[in-house]
Amino acid sequence: MEFDKFTIGFEELKLGNYDYSFLVNTAFFKGLGYSEILKGEVIVSSIFTKSERLMRMSLSFEGKVVLPCDRCGENFEEAVG
């Protein structure tokens, strides 16, 4: 899995606000190698703010993932967001 598409090159950005949106899906979670998430599709929305002395990023998540239950071992779908 290439994680480069999730990289924000903040060095070349001018001062101001920037909106980004990423789709994190099953391939992303499998690429991590250690994730308990079996399947998923989550939209990650971010607002990146660059000022003279500070960089700030606000993130929001919306979607669903499939996880194994800790108690019974069955897979279940969990909403994210």
C-alpha cells in the first residue's frame, strides 16, 4: 500500500486554510499490517491551517469498519464518525 497519497506537503503551502479529503479503505487497513479492522471505508476530512507560528490540523471521520468482536469472535460493523 502506498501511503504517499496521504502526505500533505505543508512546506510549500502559503499561509492560510486548506481543505483535504481522503478515502481510507480496506487496502489501507491491510497495508498497516497490525490493524484489527478487517474491512472499511472511511472518509477523512481535514482542515489544515498554516500561520506564521503555528500549523494546526482538524480531522473528522465518517464511514464504517468491520471488526472482530472481543467477546464472541463474530465480525460486526461499527460506524465511525
